[in-house]
Amino acid sequence: MRSSRLTDPTFSHMTQDAPVFKIKHVDFSLIVVHAMTPDMAQFKQQFESHVAQAPDFFFATPVVLGLEAIADSEATVNFSDLIDFMRRLGMALAGVLGGSEGQRRAALDNGLGVFPETRRASRDALPPGEAALPNEGTAPTAEAPVAVVTPPQPAAEDRQAASSVRCPTLLIDKPVRAGQRIYAEGGDLVVLASVNAGAELIADGNIHVYAPLRGRALAGARGDASARIFAQCMEAELVGIAGYFQIFEEPIPEPLRGKPVQVVLDGEQIAMHALAPTRPV
């Protein structure tokens, strides 16, 4: 019976025509690590110190290496060594952005992707404080950073589309556990249960959490700078709006910790404000 089934023409035809994979175009949010010096030893030393201060934020994260700042130097980058370096930090080097033709070719030879340049990146274009990430609260020093970390910035047309097109609100009424990621594409996200540390909320619009927010919340993911985050009990690890974000290495200030809070984007800075308590009717 088994051999006759395998040789049956109908069964053979179905097996050959059944799809075994699908290809889809999906936009992922990737962290870009910009190399500001061709000295990779110095780059690795400084970047490792940053990661050590917020290891959970970077753990198991794919990253892109930005080479715009060192493209003119024609520096030879040892990508094999950088891949191993990122792996030791718990991260994965996915590809490169910018760079010289030789640098991009070397990246391809080491199995990395080459991301298209959608805008001219420069250190001046980066939000204030990101050069010292995750030490946003520290005062700037005279020494220029050699490892700049920034999330991707959407193009102007993407920001306009994000603010004009909205989808129905995504409602979550169960706890969001560590390792889970909830994405409200094209609209707002409302969570009625707790968001545990290590969980991640992403929305193209606003984020509302009517319970403790202990994980990460990223609103305005496609560039809507008017998006906001509302938390009934603010205990977040990270909050972000339209590509700008704030990591909380130290406890959130006492007046805001565990309190109702709204998060807004004030220019190029993340700002948090206490929400007035609801008055009884």
C-alpha cells in the first residue's frame, strides 16, 4: 500500500505543487550602530561598555553597522572579528549601512547584508543624547564618541502617511509576558493588563497601558512625533516615540515611579509628565 501511494500520479502532483515557503516584504525596526572611528579596537571597547550598562536592551538584537562616518577613510574592517564580537555580546550583526565600495564588498564576502541608504546620515542629524546612549543623563564630554547608537528614522513621506492613516485600535486584555512583542500596525495599542519586564509594545499610534508598564513601549513607530504613551503605573525599562528613546538604567524618579504618567516627544527629547488623578464625579 505504501509503495502504490507514492507512485500514485495524483499524490505526486500535489506534493510537487504544494508551496513549502513564502516570501514577504516586512519592515523591521533595527538598531544602527554607527562607527565614528576606523579604529575598531577603540570602537569595540567603547561599545562594549555601553552594552554592559543595559545588557537586556541589546540581548538577542540584530544590529546594523553604520559606516558612513568612516567611508572616506577607506579603512579595512575585519568583519569576521566584528561578527564574533557582537555574538559574544549576545547580539547579531545583520549587515552594514553606507561605507565605501570596498567596505561593502568585504561585508558581503562575510555573509552580511548591505542596507540601502535612505538618507544621508551624520552625527549632526542624530538626536541629542544618543551619542552617549545609554547614558542620556550624563553630561557631554570633550571626547567625541566612537560608537553612536540610533534607531532608524523614517523618511518624511512615511511620517506623513503614519499621521494620516490609522487602523482600528488593537486591544490586549491579557498580561504581556517577558519575550513577547505586541505590534499595533497603523493604529493605537491599548493594554488592560500588566506588561512584564522584557516584554515589548510597539504601535504606529499611541500606547495606553491601564496596568503596570514594566517592559518597553515604543509609540509612533513609523515616525509620528505626535504619538504618546500613557501608563497607569510607570515602571518601564524603556520608552520611545518616533525613533527617539530613553533607557532607564536607574529607577524612574520618585514623583513618577509607579504613578500615572504620559510620555511625549518634546522637540528631540523624551519627556514624562504626571497625569492628574481622576476626580470623583
